[in-house]
Amino acid sequence: MEFLQTILLAIIQGVTEFLPISSSAHLVLPAALLDWQDQGLAFDVAVHVGSLAAVIWYFRRDLLNISGAWLSSLGGGVASDDSRLAWMLIVATVPAGLAGLLFDDFIENHLRSVKVIAMTTIVFGICLGIADKRGGRSKSMLQFTLLPALLIGVAQVLALVPGTSRSGVTITAALMLGFNRQTAARISFLMAIPVIALSGGYKTLQLLQLADVDWYSILLGTLLSGITAYICIYEFLKWIDRIGMMPFVWYRLVLGSILLLLVYYGA
């Protein structure tokens, strides 16, 4: 990979992984406009590892409390809010994990076109706007119980379709269910940890079959993706209550329209 391509794609991945704007839609644009070749499986694994490291580091105290309470409950300890949250995150991960195993090849072969990405970017952007306007915004993390976990987990399955945005669709579902913006975002980010870990592990198994790996691009991509992802998580949670979701909705509408123009003009 070229140096500029490595830097740009790593930053794009880090910025878009946790913002509700679709990473796949953004990765299409530089490839189409600059005629870059596919970045390859090894680089995909690297930038996902960077994103995973960022979200784990940001929520490290929460994760220590959650995992400790969960292990304690397994050993017969008293159930707590943290141990219950751990179980709910596990429940919410199951639908996407199963769907990924069942439909990954179909999605890879049939749903990765620029037209599909453009349409899902627009449609799910509109859904995000509706959810932000009509959601109750009264529920906190204490109301993240079995039914909401299942429903948000099922919504996360839609993120397997490129252009949907994993964070976008899970935040949309949480807002629709009445969670406040901060809680919806935190649920989405915590749910990202097992999903990215599972996806990265699956891709790593595929990567082990490759012989030629550009380790310089891998390390640089991991570092840049991790730094930008951490900054995005921090800033998003800092500003979300003030700005709401509409800036991201309008951004998605513009981005999807640009992609449709690229399709129309054969770019």
C-alpha cells in the first residue's frame, strides 16, 4: 500500500467506526476517486484491532467492573447491575454473531456495490433522524434488560449490510426504545467490543493463510486507527447531548447522494 493510502484509510476507519455515519461508505469514496486498489485483508484486520484497542481503553474501568461482577456471579456471588449488564451485552451480541457466520459470503458477493452502500447510507440516516426526534430519551442503562438487548442485537444484524453503520443502527434502535442519547451511545460502543473482536478473530484466521504481509502498513494503520477512534469516542460522548443526531443525519444524506452520483456517472 502507498503511504498516503495507509494514512487516509486508517484515519477514515478510526473516525467512522464509532460515529453513526458508515465506515464502508467512506472507504468507497477514496477508492473510487483516487483509483486505489483494495487495501487487503491484513490491513482490514489492523485497523479493526486499532479500533478495538481504542474502545477497550476508553471503557477500561467499566469493563473491569463489568467483567469482575460477571465472573463473581458465575462463581455464585450476588448478582449486580454490572453482572446483569454483562449478560445483556452477551445476549445482544448473539444475533449478529450468528448472522455473520451464516450470511457473510452472501453479503460479500452480492451487497457490497456502491449503489447498495449509497442507498443504505441514506435510508438508515433517515431512520436515525426519526429515532432522535421521536425517541423518549428517558431510559438509562438500568433499563437495558433482556427485551431491549435482544431488539438492539437484532438491529445490529442489519449492520452486516455495507453502508448501514453498526453504531448508527444500534444507536437508532436504542433511541427508538426510549433510551437517552448518552446511554444509547454507550450501549452501542460496549456492544462493539465483542462484535469487533469476533470479526477481527475471524479475519485473523483468514490472514494466517497469507504469506505476504506489509508489516509497516499494518503497524501504522493500527496506531492511527486506534488514536482517531479514541478521539472520536471521547468527543462524541462529550457533545452528543448538545448537538443530537441531526448533523450526522444530514451528513449521511449528502454522502449517500454523492455516492449515487458516482454510480450514475459510472465512477
